[in-house]
Amino acid sequence: MSMILVLFGPPGSGKGTQSQFLVDDYGFIHISTGNLLRDEIKKGTSLGNEVKNTIDSGKFVSNEMIIDLVKSVISENADKNLIFDGFPRNVDQAHKFDAILTQLQKKVDLVLDFVVDFDKLKDRIVGRYTCSNCGAVYNDSLKKPQNEGVCDVCSGTVFERRKDDDLDVLKERISVYKNETEALKELYGKTGLLRQIDASEELNVVKSKVNNCLRTEGFI
Ligand code: AMP
């Protein structure tokens, strides 16, 4: 039986990084609605053009667009263990997600709440950049590649920065998170599926916490 895991937490809490560990170590499929939208922008599709300004400003794109994206990606990966990162992001999306999963005789199995001090997010996000080839994440002050300008993972030499990883846009993203996304804690808390992960520590420490939690729940 395939598993549906939701990672939930503010921008910069490490959801993408920890998802990548679960992909590498346990074969999960990582579904990041943010990545899916950025792919559409890169490809220059009409959806990409439509959402570009919204994403750059740190606001949410419409629930309808997100739900359409999620529907198609779930149907392409029906039998796999899935990690949702950045979705659902408000109560309406969570209800629609449940409806989609119920139709497929699936359900959300576990929600990990990545708890991190809001003060730390600024350091993690402002200065973040990724390898354009493999997506490995670096940071101007926290984690440079061992050889400046060369990716540790794939030796790529081209890097990119997200336009929304800027201090003013980050403030907007955090405010949207507080206003819309934090309500999911209560929703998922009531279902008994929510587990808190202290995500303020170094990434390997967080990784073992995530693994311990999934092991305790019998998912790995
Ligand atoms: P992320 O990569 O998760 O930080 O998402 C980047 C941006 O994509 C967000 O700031 C939103 O503009 C948009 N986005 C991603 N996922 C969602 C979602 N579930 N609902 C609404 N907007 C989203």
C-alpha cells in the first residue's frame, strides 16, 4: 500500500532538503507544488506565464491551479510513496486534497510539522542558491560548495537563485504562511496525524529525527 506523507512548515524550514533525503534513501516521490510551478515558468507554458508574477511577489497562486496540478501528478504516480512539500497550504486545499484521495481510496497517512524559529528563516533563505543541473542547495554564508563555483554533488558550474528568496518577499511569504497555512496545524492535529519535528538544527540532525519518526510510525 502506498503512503502519503505531507511536510508542512514555513519557507526555509528544510522541507525540500529533507524530502530529497527520503527520495535518495527510501525511494519516495517528491511532489513540491513550488517546483512544479517553477518548471512551468522555465518551460514558458501559459500556466507558467500566468503564475510568474504571483510567485515572485510571495503570494499564493489560485487553489484551482494548484488542485489541477496535484490531480495530474497523483494520477501519474498512483502506486508510489509520495511526499507533498508545500501542499496543502490552506484549509480549502486540504479539504480538496482529502476529496481527491478518497476517490482514489487513499488518505494522508502522516503530516510532519517542521518547527523552526522565524528568526532563523532569514539566514537560510536570503543567500540561498541551487545548482541548475541537480538542484543541490547552497547558501552564501551557511553552506558554500567545497570548491567555490563547482557543485559538490554533480560538478555543475551553473547556479541559480529564486527571485522570491529576497528579504521583502520572504516577509510576505511568512505573513501568508501565518495567515493561511498555520491553520492546518489545528486541522491535522485533530486527525492525530501530526508529528512535530524540531527543524532548527543542522540538516543531518533533522534527517535522523525525520527517519526516527517514520520508523516509529512503521513507514520505513
Ligand atoms: P515553495 O517552493 O513551496 O516555497 O513555493 C513557491 C511559491 O509557489 C509560493 O510562494 C506560491 O506563490 C506558490 N505555491 C506553491 N505551492 C502553492 C500552494 N499549494 N498554493 C498556493 N501557492 C503555491
